[in-house]
Amino acid sequence: MRSFRAGLLVALCCTMTLVHSARADGPPGWPQVTLTPYSPASFSEITELAVTGDGSGRVYVVERPGTIRVILPGGDVAPGPFFDISALVVDEGPEQGLLGLAFSPNFANDHVFFVNYTGEGGHTHVSRFTAFTGLDADESSEQVVLFVEQPYANHNGGHLAFGPDGLLYIGMGDGGSGGDPQNHAQTEGDRLGKFLRYNPVDGAIDTWAKGLRNPWKFSFDVPSASLYIADVGQNMWEEVNVAPLAEPGLNYGWRFREGTHCYNPVSDCPSAGLIAPAAEYGHAGGRCSVTGGYVDRRAASPLEGIYVYADYCSGEIFGLRKSANASWESALVGDADGLVTTFGLADNGTMLAAVKRGAWQVYRLDAAPPAPVLPALPFHVRMAGLANDR
């Protein structure tokens, strides 16, 4: 576990070593997650999973080369893509391509959706499209609502999601290279390294937060009025920020800090006005890049109230929640046994994950109740030939 807000900084390497040692049954008090195929189909480099919210039961699978395919209720995939703009998409770099998808909250009536992709020159396009039906989109209906020049091929962000305020939130990376050499994330008026909001009514775009390196997936948790942001680290630390929706204009620290650690400058970096992450972890054990997920809000689910996220490289799945003393705690709750690029929520709240195990597939996350927390024994056991129990 790791707690920040209460100032209890526990070395993550040591904590995760203890979690690994108890992997078969999981850490006491935490549920354990297993993965079950949601569809037998294979896909091409999944970057996003989305639903329309109209109760259709369809899951939309975004593929980096520029297509969106549809998993129908029951797991079969619709013939032909829902959407194909592969002719517009530049995906030469591993962080380029068709990266984000968000359906209008009123999709059942207006048939509007938005995508985020890197186009000509590798620059970011956030565009509005319309669909003929839930299985067929009009690729000729593009209206670009945001264009941002990208100085490098990496750190494009790419995720889109509508907030409870009806605005479209756009996660922008810092422009790439390494270490944010132009200091985009801390520069006012610069759209790189920021969270932007687009108003679909009047077309206005404002900056909601700054100090992000490369937010790779974010999600809204309406009951807590929070936005969970998974921000990919530079060399050593991955982080999850929990942002209060009622507080725009906050600064999440990059490039001054990587997680809670000074980055530029390497010591005595600023701290005033910077928001500390709710959780961070290092790159030990093959970890390399955080993938953000969702808070499970299904009643009676073993994961109820827990934010689920993962590491892309190691495939480890973590949970994050508030402890009894209101500080944040995190623990290892499962293993995807593959590369984890994104999570999603089905219409019924079932949590999904895109995992590469040879082929890219979509899995359902199932959770077993937590192992009981046993009380400490109020006595010592002494037996000949055995060490004292302390």
C-alpha cells in the first residue's frame, strides 16, 4: 500500500515485494482480479474501449491504425468496421494513431461522437463525426474542433471523455522527446501538457489543469466528484492523480516533479501549489508505464469503490482506495499476463481491459472477495526446535 495525502510515504518497492509474496491469495482486505475473455475476436493494437451509453450493450474497440470495430452483446464482432479513417491517420510512431473516442451523452438522438488522432505531420486532431447508425459512421462528416501541433512523435495523450458537466475533456501530453525540453506542461497558454475542455455548444476550449507529462487514460467518478488521471512517468515513477472536479486550474507538477520526486531541477524543486499524486510506483520488476482505469461502482461488487489501474509492461493490476483514516492506499490485485493498453466499462458497469497475449483481445475483469484479515494472536508460541513466534 501507499499513502500520500496523510504524509505516510512508504517505499513502494518494499510494499510490492510483500504483495508478490502473498500473490496466490492476495493481500488481506483486498479482492483479487482474474480475467475472462469478453469476446473471442482478436484486434489490432487496441487503444480505447468505449460505449454509447444508450443501453445497446455494444462495446466499441478503437484500433491504433485508424479503425473502430464493434463487439455485440454476446461477444460476437459486427461484420465490417463501424468507422475507418486509416487514410487520415499517421501511426508511424508507437504513440501515434487513432487514440481516443467519446460518444455524445445524447448519442441516441444526435448520433455525434468525437475521436482523437494524429494526422498529417503527426499533429493532434480532435474531430466531431456523425453516425448513420450504431454500426455505421459517416467518415465524410468530419469537423475538426481542436488542432494542436506536435513537436515530436511521442506523448500525444489521446484520451477523450465527457464529464458530468457535459464538456469534453481532452488529455494532452507534453509534446514528447524526453524531459519536456520546451517546458510545455508549465507554460501558460500552451495546450501541451494540459487538460483541456471543449464545449460542444459554443465551441469554446479552456485549460482545466496543467503539469501533465502524458496522461494515458482518465475517468470520472461521479459519486466522489473526482477525475482519476494516470500520468506516465519519465524514467522512474508512474503516478495516479485524483483531481477534484470542483477545482479547475490545479498544477500536477510535471516537469518540476516526477511523481513526488524532483525532476527538473533535480533537487530543491518547487512544491508550493503543486498537487501530489494519490499513488505512485517505481519501475522495479519490469514495470514501465501506467494505464489508467475506472472506479467500480457496482453495488455488492468485490471491487466496489476501488479504482482499478495497471502497468502496461508488467501486466500487473492494482487497486486504489481511501483507507479508514482517509489516506490513499494501493495494492496489487491481479495480473493480466500480458500488455495492458486500456480499460473500459460495459453498459452494465462490467469492467473490461484490452490485453495483448500474443493477440490483442478484450477481457472481462472478475473479482473474488478479499481474504479475511486475521487478528493478531495475543500470545507467543514456543515449541522445541522452532524459533519463537514474536
